Amino acid sequence: MDANQAENLFESKLAKNEMIEPKDWMPENYRKHLIRQISQHAHSEIVGMLPEGNWITRAPSLRAKLVLLAKVQDEGGHGLYLYAAAETLGTGRAQMIDDLHSGKAKYSSIFNYPTISWADMGAIGWLVDGAAILNQIPLCRCSYGPYARAMVRICKEESFHQRQGFDILLALANGSPEQRAMAQDAINRWYWPAVMMFGPSDDASTNSAQSMKWKIKRFSNDELRQRFVDMIAEQIKVLGLVVPDPELRWNEERGHYDFGPIDWDEFWNVVNGNGPCNRQRLRTRVEAHEEGEWVREAASVYADKKRSRENQTKAA
Ligand code: FAQ
């Protein structure tokens, strides 16, 4: 097959909504675009373990501790599926991790905010996982097979995460005045950063147009953000609390909620490494990686031993 035929086959698969698989021919920029997005996504999952990991030792009950532990482990698992999906595109895991540790690779802005009370576990589950689900469900239909398939399982787990977050906030909202205030304070701090998670507005989104053409992204940043605002504006009524946006109101004509301006300076400041916890998050990741050196070494020696034993058995 010559280059033209390969490209035609790629385009016809996209047109028919068929998946592109690792061994298929693909344009180099499609490959690079996916490596960028999938590795950033993987990094977000493992850096995303840190803000909640901070509360495992301080969970208010054994049940709460078990649920939080399971959630944080799920996020680690998501990171693994995603690194594995990115590896099918020909990039090594060590390289991706190096890029994260050197600050070259991005990860989601949301994980650079501190978790200062137990209510933050509720706000992260409800708002952050809620935003993640809206963004990720369309990715289950993205054109690259290994990414799409990883997203199916991830989305199932994220739904449980969102419910557990809402459950924490509901308990606090129905608790003492202090607990209610704690829940409101967490929502006040996490709401806008969660709205920003969807990325820059469509006119400032450099990757969207191409991503849509390649059927990686199915909806624009602003479309998904609007869905999020609409969803949260309804769900918060059950909590009897409010979001920190005085301009939030239902627009009958649009059939959507209108909302106030987003502080894009804050967003870009965090994306560019200057959020409240960027340095701390990277430092913790690097330390964890260094402390895990002996585990990687032991696993690789064990794998070598196993392989050589299997070879000996085959030869016998
Ligand atoms: N933070 O042109 P666009 C989770 C960058 S997982 C930092 O619009 P694109 C689960 C963007 O990379 C959360 N940087 O980019 C969980 C680009 O820079 P580049 C992560 C951001 O790719 C819950 C530049 O701005 N989810 O929460 C952000 O078309 C709880 C221009 O932007 C995913 O990664 C941001 N928020 O759209 C875990 C989902 N937004 O790369 C633990 C997959 C934008 O050109 C606990 N990713 N940038 O240098 C996506 O859907 C897309 O990549 C977007 C960005 C929507 C994030």
C-alpha cells in the first residue's frame, strides 16, 4: 500500500466511525496529538491521587477511609490504563514520566489546589469527578481504539466516584451548622477551578479544531463546560447549598444556565506552574518515583528470571 492509499484508508475509517488501531497507518501528527493528550490525561490521574491521598489517614470513619482508599487506588489504575494506551503509540513510559517530572508535560490544573478539610473530599468527588465524567464519556467514542476502550472502564469508575463525593457533601449539608458551613466552603473553593478544567474557551483552544476533525474530541470545551454548569446548578438544589456565582441563572431562551465570567488569568497561571500547589505536587511525585526505584528493579529482575526459566523449559 502506498502513502496515498494508507492515508485514504485512515480517512475512510474516520468517516465510517471505525476505530484506528495501533498497527494501522496514521498521520504522524495524529500520533503526536494522541500521545500529548493521553499522557497528559495519565499524568492527571496519578497527580490527582495526591490531593485526596492527603486525607486517607484522617478520614472520619473506617467506612469513609475504605471508600476513599478505593477511590484513590482507582485513579492510580486509570493512570496505568492510560499510560498503557499511550505506549501503543510508540512512546515509552519512562519518557512520559520524565516529561512529567521535568515539568515539560502538563497535567490537569485542578490538582494544583489544596485539600484543607474533609468536605474537600466531597467537593472533589462531586465536582471534579463530575467534570471528568462529562469530558470523558464522549472519549469512549474517540477514534483511537486503545484510548476509547480504556475510557469505558474509567467512566464506570468515575460514576461511583461522583456519587461518593455527593454522598459526603449530602451528609455534611444535613449535619450541624459547622458541617454545613464546611461543605459550602469546599464548594466555594472548588467550583470555579472545576469549571476551568474543561480547558480554555473555544476561541482560545489551539487543539480543538484538529482534534474534532480526527474525531478525538466530540464536543468543544465550551459545550462540555455548559453541560457541567447545567448539571451542577440542578444537583446543588438537593444539597440546599449554592455555587459561588451570583450570575448563575436559567436562560429560558437558550435552554441553559447563564454563568459569570471565568478568571482565565488564574487558569493560565495554574497551567503555567504557578498555582497554589504545583511545586509541591511535582516534588511529591518525583520523591515517590525515586523511593519506588527498588520496586521497579525487583520487578524487572523477577521478570528476567521468569523469562529465562520459561526459555529453559521450552529448550528442554
Ligand atoms: N489543565 O487546545 P486546548 C480527572 C492545556 S482526569 C492543564 O483546548 P485540548 C479524574 C492543553 O493541554 C482530568 N492544561 O487542549 C480524576 C493545551 O496545551 P498543550 C484530566 C490544560 O487538549 C478525578 C492548552 O491548554 N482529564 O479529573 C487544561 O484540545 C479526581 C490549550 O487547550 C483529561 O485529561 C487543564 N484543565 O483540550 C483523577 C481528559 N485544559 O497540550 C483524580 C482528556 C487545557 O497544547 C481525582 N483530555 N489545557 O501544550 C481532554 O479532553 C483535553 O486534553 C482537554 C483540553 C479538554 C483537557
